[in-house]
Amino acid sequence: MIGDRPYSDLAFWISHASLPGLPVVSAPIGRTGDGLPIGVQIVGPPHEDDTAITVAELLEGLVGGYQPPPL
């Protein structure tokens, strides 16, 4: 599903974790060919906020964390 998406599509993707009250963390995982950041949503089990945060921290160690896009 690569390509342009309308801003209104965000509510659809956010609702999967928000409606059941699951903890969610967004983390950077790389860049596009144009240098723009790519992210992933990490959804944890109920009442396991620390699990989602720990996964994001481990992922940061693998991909190098957030880097600002080129100007």
C-alpha cells in the first residue's frame, strides 16, 4: 500500500488500537528513497505499556533511531 493517502485515513488506522485501549508507540524504521522518514506502530497487549516501549527501544538499537530528513 505504497503511495499517497488522504489525511482522513489516519483515523481508520489509529482506531484499531485506540478503541480497545491498547498501548501504542510509533517508532522510526528507515527512510524512503527520497530520504523521508518511515515509521511503524508497535501495539502492545492490554496494560503492558512498558512492553511496547521496550520493543521500540530495541528497534531503535537495530535501525539507529530517528534522523531528521534532508532539507
